[in-house]
Amino acid sequence: RDSKGIVELLTSILALAFMLPPVECGLRSLRRVVGFRASISPNLIRRQRNFAAMAEDPLRKLQTPRNKSRQPAVLLMCGSFSPITLMHLRLLESARDYLTHNHHRYEVIGGFVSPVGDAYGKDSLETSLHRKSMAHLATKTSPWVTVSTWEMDRPNWTPTKEVIGHVRESVNT
């Protein structure tokens, strides 16, 4: 397939991801889905703050290229991730498999999930604190996918092109 076909395929798969159940969900989502008013425990708030305060280096999971005949590639998925789902992670796995097995000139050395910031203004958007916690929980066991909070931490909405530029600059330095 050509690159336009890949983008259309990935966009279609991404559209399906929003119909699947969440990996984890914030209290507001839980109330909406289950239909009850949950009380907020101090322990839950403390755990979410701990995840949000993690000073994790998003480049820590990047692997050293093993095959010099292949071009290193990094995958980036931008979105609201409100909530992040298993299908989001499967999409990254599928993209990595496609590049690795169908285009033998690439070696995927890492992947990033980049949640949009609160300034995006979507009504159903969970707070950045919840989405950051959910993204960290969803990717913590992955040996190659991590969370980039650069976009989320910016005061204004950031176009995807700028996020791509930031990740490219970070990876190449």
C-alpha cells in the first residue's frame, strides 16, 4: 500500500477505537457509564497526583537500533485519549508490525501517546490530570510505548504539526 492508504487505514482503525471500553476511567466517566455518583476517596486523589507528578523521561523507552540496514522509526499517536483504550494501544502495535514486516527498511524503536491539553475545549474531555494518569497506567507495562505530556502541559491548544516537530527534535538530539 502507498502511504496515503496507510493513513486512511489507520484513521479508520482509530475511529473504531473510540467505540471500545476504556482501559481505566476517571470518576466522571465512571459516573456517566455506570449511572451512579461515586465518592472521591483521598487515596484515589493521592494516586492520581502521584501519576501526574511523575517526572518520567519520555525518551527512556526508546530502544537502540539493532539493524543498521533499517531506518529507525518512532510512532506518535495524538488525540484526546478521554479515555485511552486498548484499541489505541493495539493501533500502535499494528502500525509497528506493518512497518516492521511489510517495509523491511524500518525498525520501530519507540512509540509515543500524546494527549491533547485541556485548552482543546472538547466538552466530554476528562481533566488533564485524569487523562495523564490513565495514559501512564495504560502504557506502564509496554516496553516501547510511553506518554509524552509536552502537548498536554502547554497552556494553549497545539496543532499536531508542532507536536510532531517537538517529538522529532527530542528524538534526534
